[in-house]
Amino acid sequence: MIQHPYQNLKDGRWLMGNLHAHTTASDGRRPHQEVLDDYAGRGYGFLMVSDHDILTDDKVYSKLESHGMVLISGNEITAHGPHMLHVGAESRVEPFSGRQEVIDEVQKTGGFVIFNHPNWVSNFNHCPQELLDQSSGYIGLEIYNGVISRLDGSPYATNRWDMLLSKGRKLWGFANDDSHEAEGDVGLGWNMVYVQDETPKGIVDALLNGCFYASSGVEISDITVDDNRIIVQTENASRIVAIRDTGRRVATADTHTIEIEAPVDARYVRFECWGAGEAFAWTQPFFISE
Ligand SMILES: [Zn+2]
Ligand SMILES: [Zn+2]
């Protein structure tokens, strides 16, 4: 049996959004309105401003022009430990050094937590794998964080994700910009969420349920599952790789579509769709059980 988050791709549409953007309220270079103008001008459907330990909610958003984007309340929990995003935050949560304490508090007050840029800094270890292993109640991690492409470490963290998924964890992969500068930081990584309800709650719920894929340039047009067969269709991938537990490749297709028979002994299968340059799309995992 295949358990997956793409059961309900009907009566809605894919919306593009970034959950990680800084403004002059913390260490970003541009005020809120300029950041919103930039993302809206690029066709984003939703955006979350995530300043360091500063909650951006409707009180702030109501004074700004959204240009029709759905604006999500949030915060980047920063001080005293590895960074995490608090998405759909209804109140500011203290950045306790015990990160589990932060997650527990978020679970009580609303929204959800993901871990950010695990492979940042020169030892590629901003967030130790042991912390990801030991923590519970968070729903995913940034498998791509754009700003790290100009800093130490790696913007990618699919290695961390595969290690967790291989242990049976059910976690979603996110792609975000983590934009700070006016030039070069915007439009690097985003999430394509399938929503019927284009409100903050509708988007937060769809993210919680994994009804999205992460992208840095490849567009997925359809995902279908028929018994044990999985078909992923893209607009512009030149290679699609199916990956199972321990990171092993199940199949590779040098075209824009792949169809596989899910291996019955696998714990999960996920798809990486590779495009031109540094464009990717990453599906969420399909969990396989007897
Ligand atoms: Zn950070
Ligand atoms: Zn950040």
C-alpha cells in the first residue's frame, strides 16, 4: 500500500510560495513593503516574512499592500540554537535553548515547526543530525535554502532528509529563499502547494498535510498513483530520479516523466526532478507498507 500526500489534486490549483524572507525588522536589507512588492511581482501566491525572533502577523500585514498574495504569520526562531521556522504562528514563542521545548510550545499555541538550513556553516553542521533524530513534533526541514549558495556549507540537505526518512520518520521537504539582499536572494527556492482554500489557514493546512512539492525551477504538472504504480509528470525536467531508503536510486528516466512500480520492500520512494542549470523539483515521500 502507498500512503502519500497527493490524493486530492482536484478543484484547486498550485500556488507558489516562500516561507523564509527577512526584512529591515531584523537583518534583511529591505522594508516589508519592498519585499512584498518583489515577491508579488514575480507571481508568488503566498509569502511568509520570517524575521529573527520577531513575529510578523496580521497586525503588521494589515498595514501593507499584499497585491493579492496570501500572507502567512511567522518567525524564524534563531537565538540559542539551530534555526527553525515557526509557520502559521499565532503568537511569538521564546527561542528556548532546548529546541524540543520550542516545538512543544508551538504545538500548544498553533502553527508548525521545520528545521532550517541544516548544512549551513563550514563544517556543514548548523543543525546536528542527532538533534533532528532526537526531536519530535516538527514536520520537516529545509532540503534547499537559497541563501546558503553564497555562504559556507551547502544549500541542499536531502542527505539529512533521507537519513531521517530511512529511520521511518515522516517529514516533509521544503525549499525556501531565506532572502536578505535586494539582488540575487529572491526566486531561488519555493514551495508549490495544492490548495482549494486560498487563505492562510488553507495554505498552512496543505503544508502540514504535505500537499506540496519543493522547487528551484522544475514544474511538476501531475502526480498519480494507481495501485503500486507512481507516475510523476513535469513540464521541464530532463532527468527524474526515484530514490528510496538509505538514498538508493530505484530508477532514472532521462525525460520529463517517470513511471515506476514502487518496490514493495522499500520504506519510501521520493522523486527528484532535475532540470537545466540548477533547477530541481523534489516531491514529498510516498510511504510504502504491506
Ligand atoms: Zn537561519
Ligand atoms: Zn533566515
